[in-house]
Amino acid sequence: MVAKVDPDLNDVALLVSVVQTGSFSAAARERRVPVSTVSRHIARLENALGTRLLERTTRSLRLTDAGRNYFAHAERGVDDIAQGTSHVRELQKEPRGRVRIMAPLIYSTTVLRSVYGYLAKHPGVAIDLEFGQRPVDLLGEGFDIAILSHKVDSTDFVARELRGSTHKVLFASPSYLAAHGTPRHLDDLARHDCIAMPVAGAALTRDGTVTWLLTRGSEKRRVTIKPRFVVNEPSAARNAVLAGVGIGLFPAVHSAEDVAAKRLVRVLPGYQGETGGLYLLYRAHRSLTAANRTCVEHFLADLGDRGADAAAETKRAPAPRPRRSKGPSVHRS
């Protein structure tokens, strides 16, 4: 016989069943198919391989030399496939395994608090959480979930809005304003001590300046400042403003608690900075394991728009717009 086609895995599985059960009829009963179907599949496998695998008489069934060699490999292969199938099905039912998540550094406090809550509920899941600022190819680098400030269109990922757009405004502490005065015009900012977060606004230039884009109605102004203090960690920047080091630019909703407690005062209230939302990006449903699915569900519930949490989350700001590459490529910030 001459091999004509590659072996069909169903035929290979039937061969294993025939040998393990000891007869064509027993294999047929196990697979719930007619004996003729088993015979036809074994003949097709032998034809594909170009050699006889089984010799049978009315009373016995035995493997040929080629059949014994082939069966040893086939049995291991079928067993491996069965174990793999069982493992995948188990992953779909019980949350287990690892989930890779990326998020901008400026969301660190909010994301960490949510991750801790998830881990407490799902002891079988491990999370690899990475914060950073470099561009990231989510698909190429194997991330399962990302938290972003802009929606990304991709056939490989699904984007869900966690929070609507919010704008940034200027704040200072009462002690700073008492010592340095309150700015009345945008140009006054150049004469004040300012606190800048490059990841939350513009990049720091070589001459040590930062440009803030501020709007008032239809008016748009770019204000260049030379900050006294630059830091890319939001809690450090906020603490510096609270300590009276200078004026900072933060999301308004995240500073509501400090304003209510009179720890912060809004400066130049007619102006606001750029807006940004918060999105959850995750792989398409067909490839979600139970660990990924429950993690997505947890983030949607825990990080979504909720009035009670808005004032408490004082450490978030929008991330830079994602870049695109092989998969969705985002800019960690």
C-alpha cells in the first residue's frame, strides 16, 4: 500500500481503542458506533500510512511489527490530548493559573487595591502585574488584561469603559497660597512653584520645562512652566501639593475629598486640563480562561464608575494614547 494522505486523528484514536479493548466490536461499543465504521477507519489509517497495522482472524487480533511501533506513539499521543482537553476544560470551570496584567503607574494605588481583593477571593489564581511607561505590544508580550485611558480597536481584544471622561484642574494647598499668593492669570503660573508629573501631562524637556494644555470654553492655551518638583508617581505629587511645595494639575474628581476637607484649593477655576477615561482591555471571550474571565468581571465591578469610590481615588490620571503594533500596542504610564 502507498500512503496517500496524512493520518486522521479520529482514526488514530480508534486504533488505540481497538488495541486497548482487544477487539473491533468492543471498540465499537465503547465509541457507540457500528463495527463496520471501526473497520473502515482502521483501513483508512493503514492506507494513509502505507502499511498494515493489525492482523486479525475470527478468534484473535494482534499488532504487526509496524503496528506495535505505531501504537506505542499513538497511545501516548491520544493520552496527552485527553489530558490536555481535561486541563483546558478544568480551566474553564474553576479559576486557576496565571493572569498577566499591565497598567500605567499612575493607576497603581487603585489597581493594586482591586487586585488584592481579587486574590483574596480566588486562591487558585496567580497574577503577574506590571506597571510601566514604555510602549507595549499586548498580544506579542502575552498580556491578558490591560487598563488604559483610551479605547483601542482590535479584533484580538475587547475594550470596556470603566469610567467616563474626567478633566484635570489646578490645585494648591492653603499654606502655599498664603505664602506665595494666588495666581489670577495663566501667565502667573510661570512665577509660581509648580509640581509636574510628566506621565500625567507633557514630557519634561531638556531645559527643564513642561507645557500644560489648559482650556476655558473655546479658548485653548499652552502654558510652559519650569516646575520646582517633578515626579512620575501620583501619590508623591499629590503629597507634595498637600505639603505646600507648589501648584499641581490633577483630575478634579480625585481631589474632591481634599477640597471638601479644605486641604486643597482650586486655582484658576475657569481652566481645566486634558480629559481622559479609563478602559479595560481583555482578550476576546473565546480565549478566556476562568481565571481571565473572573478577573475581568472583578475589574468591571470594582473599578467601574461608582460615586462612592470617586472621591477616595486620589491617585489616578489619564495615560498617554496607546500605540499600535502587531497586537494592540499601548503606552504604559
